[in-house]
Amino acid sequence: MDNEREIVVFKDEDGTEYEMEIVEYFEYDNEDYAMLIEVDTEHEHTEDCDENGCVDEVADVYIMQVEVDDESGEEILHPIADDKLDEIVDALDEFFDEEEGLEEETELQLN
């Protein structure tokens, strides 16, 4: 299991830095996106934590478009326009609802 976290640092107009962890990459409408959460330096991990996060941990999720710089190969993260973000969030909600439904169906078949 790979426990290495992918951390990026953003700086706002006041110079305040924010550490974010990229928790997932996905493609939507032929474009690449990343799901990020703020790094919680106060949280103490327990045996309930794994590569998917911690049980009972609530975090805001941020979505940014991913572009790869042709010259350096580095990823550049861009904010998303509100209308496109709404479209992506709706699609993700639908995806996770379907996934949850499949898990529940599998549990019923196993019992």
C-alpha cells in the first residue's frame, strides 16, 4: 500500500499559504480534474485511517482542473468556472450514488 500523500501549497493574495492534499484524479468531458482536501495538521490518525481517509472525518472537497505543462511536465491546477463546477458536482453525485447502490446491492446478495 502506497501511503505517500500528494500535497500542494496554494498562496492567496494576502500571502497566506494553504496546504491541500490531492485525494483523487478523474476525467470528465475529456478534461482532467483533481479532488483536493485541506491538510489537517491537528488531526491524529488512528487505526481507522487508511489510504481512503479516516472514518468520521469530515472535510470540504475542492475540485480543480489539471493541466500538464508541455515543457516541464508539471501539473498546473486551475480553478473551475461555477457553471462547469456545478455540472461536475452533479455528475460526481450521480456516480457516487450509483457506487453506493452497487455496494448495498452486493451486501444484500451476500447476506
